[in-house]
Amino acid sequence: MDLVSEDRLAKMQPVEKIRFIIDEVKDGKILVLEKGLTPEEEATLIEMTMTQIEPDDFAGIEMESYPSQTDKSLLGKLLKKNVVRTRLTVIGPANKLKTLKKDRDMISALVSSK
Amino acid sequence: MGVMGSFKKFFKRLFNKKNARIGIYGPPNAGKTTLANRILRDWTGDAMGSVSHVAHETRRARRREGVTIQSNGGSISLDIIDTPGLATKIDFHEFMELGMNEAESKRRAKEATEGVIEAVKWLENLDGVILVMDATEDPYTQVNVTVIGNMEARNLPLLIVANKTDLPESSATSIREAFPQHPMVAISALEGKNIDTFYDEVAKRFG
Ligand SMILES: Nc1nc2c(ncn2[C@@H]2O[C@H](COP(=O)(O)OP(=O)(O)OP(=O)(O)O)[C@@H](O)[C@H]2O)c(=O)[nH]1
Ligand SMILES: [Mg+2]
């Protein structure tokens, strides 16, 4: 299991970030991202995952993050875009990582070695 | 369509305010198409698409323009998009377990991946989202979290639907508790339970 610090990801461009995650997960790694991804990055990651699915080879990812918190600041209102505070996220191959239970502030996951 | 038809359409676009585009989103099997069919049947008389207990039945987004919904004395015209169920994984073995042969299952899985991509792309071209959740399932799925996050980031209106409340094991309360910051309406898209409240909420949120 790899713990990925906020700094490590912050240095990457969004495309690099998504590529890095996909490559690691396809290698069978489970990543714990300290700071998580923005909702837009999560959507891009889902898209990219879909292009990588191969029967009998890669069935996709399991991803677990907490509902993000939106900062409804005045600046956000002016820009018509809210600042979303991202939170810890766990990402792994769908055949290895199973979410057992999740609620507002706790994620229980089961990692299997197949 | 002839030249006159195109002209008419062009002028209609020019002078009529554009309808709000509302996407129906959610995990596979939540009842999105069942709800879309009900909306269209109630207000236009036709249907949106096919429904199945096998996940990823909708593998292409479908749009119906100009659906006029009346509620509480007001009326609102919407373009409604029924989207393929969003997922982070698709395993063709699941379809084989439901009795499809291997080739068919692999084809369905392939089309399903394309459907998910299409649904994600549509997110950027919407004015609002109806997020359908199966009230018999755990609401904290990644798909739900990601859709809500994207709508919040863009400051777009969202209405959460707790569906399948006709089933005894359903719990609309757990959906409300999971996402308390957004309006929610509990319905049965299949039986039509509470559908008038749903239309009122749609008019309120997207009007
Ligand atoms: N009991 C019950 N079943 C429902 C309800 N709404 C939908 N269903 C059933 O759930 C299954 C899935 O319904 P669909 O409308 O195809 O779901 P969907 O979200 O469009 O699914 P995909 O297109 O595969 O993503 C079908 O068997 C429906 O009959 C409901 O309110 N109550
Ligand atoms: Mg459908």
C-alpha cells in the first residue's frame, strides 16, 4: 500500500496526476491520497478508468473519498465557482479493494491479495 | 425537415429562452430510466428508453427536449437527459452470472464503459442534475460523492431522489442523513408514489 502525500500530488499537473494513479492501480497498488482529488479530477479519473478496462485483465477501480466540503465564500460566489475542500481518498484495483462500510467519517475497506 | 422547418426552428431558438438542461444521474440500476419514462409519460405521452434489472441497461445518453411540467400553478420547460449509470468498475462476469453468454457480456461491458464516459462528458453541459439513488442501498458510493462534488463545485442545482421507497427494506432517511446539505424527495418511480412532490421540487429547484 502506498501513502501519497499532498506535496507529491500537488507538484503534478492534473493529467499527470490521473495518469500516475491509473498506472499505479493497474500495477496492483492501493493508493491512499492524503489530500484526495477535486470532483473534476475524480470525474476525469472515472473517464480514464473506463478507457483502460480490459476483460480478464483490468475491471476498473474502487475509489473511496468522503463527501467534500464546499467553501461558499464570497469570492467563490463572485467567480460562480465554489472552492471544494478535498479529503483523504483511497484508490485501488476493483479486484483487490472492497469497501465494507462507509459513513460520514469512517471508511472500512477490505484488501485482498489475489 | 425542409428549409421552412429549419427557419422556424432557428427563430424559435433565437426568441425563446433556452430550456434548462437537466441530467438524470446515478449508479447503475437506481431507476433513472424508470423515472425518465414516468416523467415523459406524465407530460408528453411517450417514453425515454428500456428498463432492466440487469445493470447498464442504458449505455447511451438520451435527450428529450421541451418537456413541460406543471406544478403548483406554474409551469417549467426542461430538456431531460437520461444518462447511463455511472461506475468506477465494470466486470463482464457479472452479466454472465445473470445468464448472458460470454460474447454478449463482453459487448455489454464494452458499451457500458463508453456509456460512462458519455455520462461524465454530459456533466459539463448541464444546468442541473437529478441524482437518483436506490434507497435500499448504501448511499455513500463514490459515484454519488463525485456527482454531488461536481455540482457543488460548479454551483449548479441538484435534487436528490431516494427511489424504490415501495420496497420494505428501503430507507430514505439514510440518504437524507448522508447528504443533508441538498434537497431530497423520496419516491417510487415504479409505482408513482409521491411523484407530485417530486414535480413540485423539480419546479422549485430548476425553475
Ligand atoms: N421496486 C422498485 N423497483 C424499481 C423502481 N424504479 C426502478 N425499479 C427497477 O429497478 C431496475 C432498474 O431500473 P432502470 O430504470 O433500468 O434503472 P437505471 O438507473 O436506468 O439503470 P441503468 O440504465 O442500467 O443505469 C428495474 O428492474 C426497475 O423495474 C422503484 O421505484 N421501485
Ligand atoms: Mg437506464
